[in-house]
Amino acid sequence: MAVKTRVTEMLGIEKPIVQAAMGWIARAQLSSAVSNAGGMGIIETSSGELDAVRDEIVRMRQLTDKPFGVNVAQAFVRDPDIVRFVIDQGVKFVTTSAGDPMKYTAMLKDAGLTVFHVVPNLAGALRAVEAGVDGLIVEGGEGGGFKNPKDVSTMVLVPQVVEAVDVPVIAAGGIVDGRSMAAAFALGAEGVLMGTRILSSAESPVHDNWKQAIIDADATDTVFLNRKGPGPALRALRTERTSRLAAEGSPNIFGEFADTRRVYFEGDLEAGIALTGQVAGRIHEVKPVAQILDETMRDYAATVSRMAGGL
């Protein structure tokens, strides 16, 4: 079933599925697999390792001839030349996040780039539209990663934003298969973003311990951390460490990521924080990216057909 929306037309992709820009993880190995499968692969910058990111973009072009994008995570990349850096890489699609859309949108668009901004609430969506973005990634609180402490679920947030703006919306948070994609489209979205489902794919570079923890998890096996600050809130896999942080808090949530590489690539899940969404409870197998995207589209078509037939 071919699905054409403003998102697929703007981005030049076959499937309206975008991959989350996960720090250290969303690099050429994983992102090229998403682009080659017909979705939109995104290269991260939240690691702050711009030299490595530049190399990953070069490698990306060696691994795929399909469209891909770059994320500018404003809270993590404070280099004032980040816009010039992105423009110089010849990238045509950028997602901006974790900051004020007024900061970079005009400069990126003046350079001819398509810009989508990630928002956690209606106020953020309206400000991004005012800034001139081409579209929005509307992220519910059930998704993994950094969050607004006043979280709103995807089911509530997506239709609230869609009713208030004219730009296309990509729904994020709780998206794992064709049924959840169909639900997002019923709410008014024209694309979906997957994080945890792609994180647990065969091409994902993270350690098998993390992937297995996702497979073993129930939907209740994530925790919402740092709701009262200081710093951003976030959703992560439930471990002894994150359970303690949930109970006791932390004066420096960023400091808790000091051993990120041990968590991500050595599999020591107690060494830091493994950002994970509630959809972990619906993931039961590690699969190749292409299979995930193909099954999502088939499941979407079957769901829409069943609903059209009166259920």
C-alpha cells in the first residue's frame, strides 16, 4: 500500500517513517539502513562530536543514495557555527530539537533546507510555526529520551497540534508498528517517527544487553526521571540505577550520562542511563530495519482496510 502525504512529498521518501536522532546511535550504520528501506534516516549531533558526525555523513553517502537528514540538538551542540556546519555538508533536511526554533530556522531555510522542529506541547508547536518551520515532529511523553517535565501523551498532543497548525505533523512517542502508525494518522499525523523500535533493530550499534532488555521489558519498565529538575526530564529503561534516580532525584542529570559509552556499547546498563520508550513493552524480537519498515506498512494497510470494512 503506497502512502503519499505531505511528509513523503517534502522529504522525497517512499514510506512516511522517520528514524529518531539518538545520540551516538543514529549514525551511518543505522541511518543508512532506514533510508535504504524507504524511510528517512537521521544523523545525530547530540553527542557533540561534530568531527565524527562529519565523517558519518561522508560514510552515509557511501552507504545510501536515498534521502537522509541531520538533527541539530540545540541544548547539546552550542557551537555557533552548527548551522554553517550542516549547510556545508550538503544536507537538505534538518530536524531541530531541544531549543528555541527561532534560533536557527530562518538561517537553515534561507540556505534552502527543509526544517522540522521537535515539540512536546502546543505552545512549542505554535512558536515553531511562527519561526517558519516546514513541519513539526510532535512528541508524546511515552517516547524515550529527553522530555518536557509536563508531559502529554501522543494520543492527546497530536490532534491538539494538528487542529491548531497547517504544517504537516510527524507523530512520535508510542509508534512501533502499523497499528500505531494508523492510529497516529487517524489523529491527523502525516508521518511517524520511531525511536525504541529502531534502537532495537539488527543494524542498531548498541550492545545486545540493551536490545535484550527491551525485548524482556513490559510497558511499565521505563521510568520518567527528573520531573522537578534541574535540567530536562527524560524517559529511560528501568534499572536499579534509574529506579534510584526516580526515587531520589539528581542534582545533575547530565552527569548521570558520564558512562554513556559503557551503557550503549559495552552493555553495562547500570553504568548510566539507557533512554527507552514505553513501546519496549510491545517489542519482542530483534529484526532488520527493512523488515520493521515493511511489516509496519503492511500492518498499516491491513489496519486501515479492517477499519474501512467496519471492523
